[in-house]
Amino acid sequence: PPHWDIKAPTLRKYLEGLAADASKSVDQLNTRLNRLNYMLKHTLGCPKTFEFRREELSILNDVPVSSISDDEVLESMIHEIQSPEGSLRQYLENADVVVRIGNTIFCHGAIDRNTMKYVPKFNTPFENPRSKPPPEKICEDLTEWINCMNRYLQYGLQDYRNRPDWNAARNSRGGESLMALQNRAAMWGRSIVSNCYGDGGCITTDYAASLRNERINIAHDEEETNPLLFEGISSDPMDPEVSDWLLKHGVRRIVVGHKPTGDCPLYC
């Protein structure tokens, strides 16, 4: 199962459920199509994405949805990342992890006291670490930190180009450091992509703070030994340590995309 979700079924359990419903063997159903749908449902949390992609292809090709086969959807998704012409591949090739424009900083997740200044090891594996991984670097200077985080992305992309498939032992694959970057467990709670200030609602109320602090206090005793403790923890959007660091470097606002927390921007 996905290493960060102990409640998710293994691929075999998922296929066994399909086999029982279809009166077929697991081997017969161990296809690229079913493995993709397993990943969408149980590792990405987006079970409707396959059908959304089918609808998108019908619009792009100006044909009825019913004419788009499962294999066409599958191949289009593979093309998106494997081919240099894929839009997702091109997006990643031109993306940054962190961007600063004037006094505003942009990132997907959260800049908190765990992610600020922290640069992960460039070869971080996509797994549950057995112990807290040391950093590649701790950057006191904001510009240096931004540049290092963006170099991490470029390193991962080049690693994928060099070895896009599993190695012979099937314990490492090119670009897995990019999957690690968006995974709280692999980052030991220091993911600039997946850490978030809240998960719905107003993130600056006393109630939100009490929930956040309760979860943090529960995790505190094991935070050096269990990477799964960081799942479900929201970062403090009013942390003075973070605000002081950003303000020291002239940043007055953070724009993030993870997760939806209302429609009012937060100013440092």
C-alpha cells in the first residue's frame, strides 16, 4: 500500500476485489489500466480523474465521450509525463518549487518552521524513512533557499531523464526525489508542497489553533521516530518565527495552493 496511508489496500487486495466481481484471476486483471486506477484512487485520492480525462480528451478532439476508449485515456496519461511533448512534462520542466516576485512569495504548500530554510537531500527516496533524514543544507538567506529548492526540482527532472524506469532491484527509480518532495512522510514533515496552513474553514480562529495545537502535542513525543505523525497536521499561519524570517528578507505575503481555506489572503 502507499507508505503514508496504512488504511489503503495493497494493489493485490485491490485486484482481488476486482477479480471477485469480474470472476477473473488476479493475474488477468494485473494490467496497466487497473494499476493506474488503483493509483488514482488509493495513492492520489482522485478516483474520478480517469473519467475527467476521458471527458477532456473528447473536448480536445471534438468527439463524443463514448468514443474515447480506456486505452486511449491510459496512453494519454502516460504520454503526459513520458513524452517531452506532454503538457504535464512541459509544465514541470518550466516550473519552480518556490518563486519570489517583489515582496510576495509563491509555493504550493506552506512555509512553516519545519520547511523554512530547509533543503532536502537531492536524492531523497520516496519511502518512509527509518530515521529523520539530515538536510542537504540549511539556508539562512531566503534567496539562497529559494534557489536551492528550485535546483532540487531540476536535479529530480534530470534524474528522471537519465533513468525513467525502475532499477534491476526495483528499489529505486529516476525522479523519485520529486515524489518524495510532495510527501510529508518522506520529507519527515518538511514538505514545501504538502504541508498546509489548514484544511478548510478559517485558519486564524482560536478553534483552528486549538485543533492544530492538539494534533501537534499528540505528535510531539514521537516526532523524531515516526514520519507518519505529520499526516493531518496544519501549519501555524501566524507563527512569529516564520514571519520574522520572511519580513527580514522583505516578504510580506505568501500565496499558496494547498489547501483551500476560504477566500481571504493572509498577510505576514
